[in-house]
Amino acid sequence: MPRLPAANEFTPGQLGGGEAVFDLLGEVARVAGDRAAVVEWIRARWFDDAAGMRAGDPEKQLEQQLKRANNVVTGMQQYGLLEPQRDPLLPSDLGKELLGKAENRSDGFAAFARFLLREKHGLELLQIAEDVRNRSGFVTKKQVDDELRARGYAVSTNSSYSGKLRQWLEPSGVVDFEWNVDHRLLAEIAGAGPSDVVKWRSLTAEQRAVVEVLRIRALGNRTPIQSADLLDLIRQRGVEFNAGLVGRQIYEPLVAAGFISREVKSDGRGGKGGTVELTDYGFAVDAALIDGLELGDIPPELQAHLSNSTASILEGLGATDKGEKGIALELLALRMAADVGLMPADLRLRSAQTGGAEVDLVAEGAHLHFSRWLFQCKNQTAPVGLSVLAKEIGMATLLRAQVIVIVTTSQFAKSVSDYAREAAESTAIQIVLLDGKSLSTYRSRGSAGLREELHQFALGALRRKRHQLDAVPKD
């Protein structure tokens, strides 16, 4: 059950304004995280006159003051500013970021608000406030808390969590004390509006998986995908679904929410499930909203070509212009990674450095387990020699990769195939060699042909690596 963070005594009202957050973090840094010193500093600054009813018992009064000071520290931890351990107190990454913005506090407030909006249900809180206002014309804390409960949040009687969270959002300007939301500033700071988060979090696990896979694929391939191929990629991630209800339970809700478009031709072409395409909205939704998914950076000059067909990319490999040939080679690496459900992470070697003859790509997968792949694509007429594979094995060791894929428009020398077989038998690395014939299959059969060929390499690796178990001592 979701819940808002507990601020305890850590509030702008209690501490004399939002500026106090910088003073608190500065004191934590000054005393190197000594909890007792931080708590005493807080007590002396804000609670020295507290617990006046116990003035006749100085020991009890001090105890109450220290308790409230400790509540400030606990609230800072709940709000993500400090690491959770008791002592020493260490600034979190957010706390360090705010410390670095102490001289430009408006930027610091924006960074704090961004964290609270995205990580502590702040966006949802403001969406609820907007819904309440649209319904009744005004907003009260009680109405907000009632709506939170109605939406499944854990809200205790007389809870002050919603109001305190709003108070910490106020210094950034995204909301004021009457719950008026500045939508322009909100979108600028959070990178998304409340409705985007609500829309995403209302999706089922199966629907999210479809969007995630399409977003990963879109880094190398923005063309429509056959439903059957898409469902294969979903299965690779270990996602279970009812194949007979895919249209009703997955595709139709995603179309209605604006994440995908789908076309099923009346003449039956495109398969029973039709073709599916990620919409501009589905591609643009902030990646951080998608459960930590971090998409790689694709060079701008390649992004304009991600909608090219695979056939046109392969044709571009034969271009006379080196720039056009180089773009085609880079697109080929991205397209292959995308078509097998991998996320492009880094173009280590750009074709511009090699005159369009060579490109290296690092791609990663998060299916039933994490894997890192190295793609080496070579556009040449001469056979690929052993030195190419030797270099990639060294890079795989350095980058801790599990799979090497070498692609060539020509063919491989026999020594390469022999060494690949030996490496598969003696190391943990799997090696895939794709030649001009493989590219012809890829052109004619698309992603299905590529995945089938990779599957055959995986079966071969399984057979060659099975004997490695014999080397393990048995009890």
C-alpha cells in the first residue's frame, strides 16, 4: 500500500522556511555526519525553548527537545536527503546534489521538488489536488487525504503527511499553500505531468512490458513490428500473458492510453495480431517513470533514420558515399540489437573513424537475466581475419560481456570459425558469426530470421560448453 513520506518535525513551518534544508545539510557535512553533534545543533537552533511545560524538570525538557531534534533527522531520511543508517549521518546522492546548489538555492529547490515529485508520490499528490479542485472548486487537506485513501494510500487519522509534502514543494513554485499548481513549471521541473505518471502506473505488468520492449527497440528501429515478433520479445523477458486475449487485455488499453498504434489489415496481411507501433507519446514519456529503465543515447544523426526499413539499411552498405555507408553500418548494428530485444548502450567505435568500414556497439539485455553483448560490424569484401575476433575477446573480458557478435558483409576465414569454437568450449563467452549469407536471410526474413540464427548459435554453445561441468569437483 503506497504512502507519503513522514516528515515528522522536518517541515518549512517548523524550521523557519525551506532555506533550512541547506543549513541542515551543511551542518551534517561540517561535523562529518556525527549524529549526536547534528542533533544537538538542531536542538539548540530550533527547540531550545521547546517542552516549556517541563521547565521544572530540565532533564525531561532536554529529553523532549532531543526527541524533536531527532525527528528532524528522521524526516530528512524519509525525504531522501540522508542515507538510512543511524550513525554516521551521510548525505544521499540527493543531499549531495543540494549541497552543491547551496549558492543557487532556486536550483536546489527545483532539484528537491523533482525528487519529491518523481520518487515520493508528489506528482500523484498534485494530480489528486487538481481532481479535487475540478470536482468541488476548491481544495482542503481533508479532501486530499480522503481522496488518497480512496485511491489506496495508507493515510492515518489526523495525518499531516500530505500538507507537509506540499510545503516542501512550495519553495520550487510548482504549488502554493492553497494547492494551486503551476502546470508549466511542474512539467519543466518534473519532466512529466501528473497524468503521465497516473497513466503509466495504471498499466498492468503485461502492458508495461510491451511499452518497455517497444521503447528499447525504438532505439534502433522505429518501424512497425509484427505482433508475433513483439510477443516473442515479451516472452524473452519472462512475462506471462494469455495469447488469446492479447488484443483485448494488452493492445486495446495501450492504444486507448496513447502509447501505441495498431493496424490489423482486413485482408489478413500482417498476421492475426496485425502490426504494432510505438507512438510519439509512447517514445517521449520520461524513461525514469518506467521503473528505472534507462535508455541509451543515440547520436542525433542516426535518430532521423530509425524508421528506415531493414532492406534500405542493407542497401546503404553498398553506397559509394562513405558517409552514407557509415550511417548504414551504424544503423545495422542498432537494428540487429533492437530486433533481438537488446538495449543499445554505447557506440564504442563510430564509422566516421573508419571511413564507413567498421563500427562497434555495446548492447545490453534484461530478460530472465542481465547480459552484455558486443557487436562488431565490418563492411568489407575481404574475409574477416583472426585478429578481429582476438580483439573482441579481449574487449569482452575488459567490458565483462557475455556475448560477441561479429557481422560482416563478406565471410570469415576458417581460422576465425575454429578459434570461435575453441573459445566457446574453454571460456564463458558465447561467439556469434554472421556473414553475408546471414545478412541475406535477415533481409528476406527480418527479425524472425535473425533470432532463429542466434538461437542456433546458442544451441551450439550449449553443446560445446556442457563438458565444462565435468571440470567441477563433485562432493
